[in-house]
Amino acid sequence: MSGVVIAPKARLSHHVRSGWLAAVILPFCIAAGVNLGHAPAAQAQSLTAEQVQSLAQTREDTRIGLFRQAIAEAAATDGDIAAFYRANGYTPIWTGASEADTARRRALMLAIAEAPAHGLPSPRYKGEALMEAMQKARTPRELGLLEVELSRSLLRIARDLHSGIIVPSEVDRGIVRKVTYQDRFSVLNAFSTSNPSEFFRALAPATAEYNRLMKEKMRLEQLMGLGGWGPTVPAKTLRPGDSGPEVIALRNRLVAMGYLDRSASLTYDGAIQAAVQTFQVDHGLTADGVAGDSTLSQLNVPVEDRLKAVIVAMERERWLGAERGKRHILVNLTDFQSKIIDDDKVTFQTRSVIGAVDPAKRTPEFSDMMTYLEINPDWTVPTGIIQRDYLPALQRNPNALSHLQVTDARGRVIPRGNIDFSRYTARTFPYNLRQPPSRSNALGTVKFMFPNPYAIYLHDTPDKTLFSRESRAYSNGCVRLNDPHDFAYALLARQEVDPKTFFNTILDSGKQTRVNLIDPVPVHLIYRTAFTNAKGRTNFRADVYGRDAKIWDALERAGVELRAVQG
């Protein structure tokens, strides 16, 4: 199994459970004064007490000076570490013999050992090299260099646990999420003054989703250790009533995956059909109980690929952070659903259409604040669509796209007969295209605005046919809602006694009307091919834009490995 690590089932690695950690808690010689603060016995006999004390102080000052010099040298390329040690007077937080230093060393090495539980690679934090250095360090210089290396390792694992290993925008330009990074100086300062074990526990996202993903990761690792779900199902389509070896393979696969109780059935009976339907719901498929191409394709995905999806989801959860908002809107692009979440519970949900797979049309991932909705909106065609699609059409036929007005920069309608479209290129075209409010408007009857640099919003659409499809990636980038009016009622219920009447009165007027939300609502456009439910199994979705594959590749380059847990 390429790229898979076999790990023991126990919580910590064998090295930590045996002698590895013991060396961490041994006091360093920096506080023991070995041959550093004492004069030789023969020399001491000829010196007065004051001279002995003076000599000892000189040696102590020399030792401290060499220690500080080593810290300054090692931290010269890291301004935050250098600033921290200047601020604390070059006092060690790791390499002393105090109980506090011992506790810090122990907590760091435990965090490194447990990094794989978070989908992080232990070697990235150089635990073995740190252990070797701790066992060998004796001179003030060695201890000073080690002090900085321990701080450097702390900063790296603290950032990875809190904000992720990967910088999202470096993986895919459609991931424009702004990740919150902790100030590195503050991290060192907080760690040096807090309970180190509690400090590490507080770094990873304190969300129910992250905790459930960790449990699912452990479950899949154990399944890998047992060999996975067994043979795949060698069929194209299986239907209720079918029989034969392919049905037996389907039955066995469903049993291994936990969707079906152990059965000796040789036919595609009602129990198998119900299990297939449950599997289909968990994987975003039409729950018809027929094992067709898409269902069998998902059934035959190996455990390893599901584990990759979970590890990527954990990394994404670290990017998003814990602060979602007591009420927020969550759009999972791969799930083609938009939800209103109140106090961690889904209070409204509707099907969605997202940007097409074409790289120019994909919906980006980011968070922002919904501040208003617009009833009876007009549609100003985005520049990209004009350049890519509409200007060429107008150059071929100036009367094309008759439902759109041509407007200048001041919003004035310009007669088409006054414009020679052939004179312009995509870069020099000076006009806008606008569709006035109407029931057939491209945005439908309402749009939901969270102003952002990407011109993305949620909106109605007159074309409802796409909502019945399993995969719904067809828009030019914005998110279309199947039930936009109900979505509006749910949002307005917080500020209107009768939100439905309020909304429909404005709608029936036909007037373009902006309605501000008294309490703006956070909007999170996320992309999760693996996500959990408070009750039930983990759900999996297709990697529509191929973004998760890129993230896994980046994680793998950073040292993340799949672990098959045995025992």
C-alpha cells in the first residue's frame, strides 16, 4: 500500500510510550552548574571566600553571556523569536531545570507525537532531532541553540494546529478564504505564561465538526488496518430483484460499510434496496434504491480515498476557524445546498446551483457578511461574461441579446444604433449591459447581497430545471437558490412581524427595492467533500472542481501520510 504508514492503535507512538519521553523530563545542566560555576578545589584553598564568590559570579556571567549570544545568533533570522527573547531578558522557557520548563518540554513532545491524530506529520516538527539535541546539550552555546529550536518547533505546530499547514490561495486561486493566523510573538508569550498542556488543547478548532472528523479519521484508519471494505462490486447496474455473484458482492460491500446487517440473501431484496438508498443519501445521490453507475462508483471508492477526504476536511476546518456566528449561512459547494444555521442547528435548507466546472465560472470559497437583500433586482452583467460571451455575440449581431439594455458609466441607456460594436475589444469596451427587473430576469425576483470583490451573491432564477439534477454546477459563479422566497422569509423573520406579507407586497409592486438586514448575517462559502452529521454517518461528495485533490497533494508534499492502525 503505497504511502501508507502502519501505526499502533495506542494513542501515542511507541517511542513516547517507552523511553523517549523520559529523556525530555530530565533536567538540563544549565541549572546544575557542572564545571561552570565552581573553582577547582586546589585553587579554592588559596582564595578568600570573597574571591571564590567573585570567581563563581564571573563564570556564571560568562555562562549566561554565552547562552544569550547563542540565542541571539540562532534567532537572528526570525524576528518574532528574537523579539520574544529580548523582551524576556533571554530567560530560557525550555532548557532550565524547573518544573515549568520540564512541563513545557513534555507538552511539546506529546503534541508532536499526537500530531498525526490531527492529520499533521510529526516529522515536520523535528521531534527526533529535538530529542537528540536535548540528550546531548551541555554547554551554554548548545543549550542556547536548543532553546531557539524548541521555540521554532512550537511556533510551527501551533500554527498548523490552529490555522492549517497549507496557505489556501497557493493551492488553488478559487480558494480566496482569509485565514486567521495568530501573532507569533503572542504565541510564545502566551505559552510561556500558561499551562502548556491546556495551551496545546486550545489550538485546534473547538468545533463539533472538527471533533467528529477526528473520530471518523480514527475509524477509517482502523478499517485500513483490517484491509478496508473488501472486494469491489464488479457491475454496471444492479436493480431490486436481481441475483447472482454481483448482488452478493454488493451485499457484502454494504455489510462491510455498515449499511446492512449481516445477511445470507442471494437476491437484491428490500433490505439491500433500503441500504442502497441510505448510502445514496449519505453521498448526495438520488435515493432511488437502484445501484447504477454513480452509486456503484461511489460504493467502490476505497477507504484510503475516504480517509484523504477526511484529512483534507480537517485542514479546511482549521482554515475556517471556530467563529461562524450564532446565526450564519453555510453554502457547501460540493453538496449543492444552502443552509441557515441557528445555534449549530439547521433551521432552513434549500437546493443550490453553483458555478460551472469551467475555471472561469467556478464559485470561489470565502466568508463575508450578508447586509441586505434586493427584491425585484435588475441584473448588471459581470464584466467577465461581457468579455467572454456577450461582446462577441453583439459584434456578430448588434440586435442580439435584446433583453439587455446597453448603458454608459452613468447608467444612461444608449441606443444600439449609436454603437459600432466591432470597434471594441474585450479590454476597450466602455459600456455595461443591464437587464431591468422582471419575472424573467436572470436573477429572478430576489438577490441576497454580501458585498465582496468577487461579485458573488445568492439569488433566485427563472430556470428551475437544474435543481432536480444530482450535480448542479452550471452557473456563471453566483449561487442560485431553489426556494429563494422561503429563504427570504427566514432571514426577515428576525425583523418583520409578518415577513411573508412584507416580502410579497414589495414583490407585487414590481419596484426594485433594497431591504437592509438589521442584523447582518455571516455567509460562509465552503467546499467539503467530507462532512459529518451530529447523528448518522459521515457524508461524502464528489470533488467537483478538483480542489481537494490539489490540497491532498500539497499535504502529502508537507509530509502527511495515511496511517493504517493495527492492533
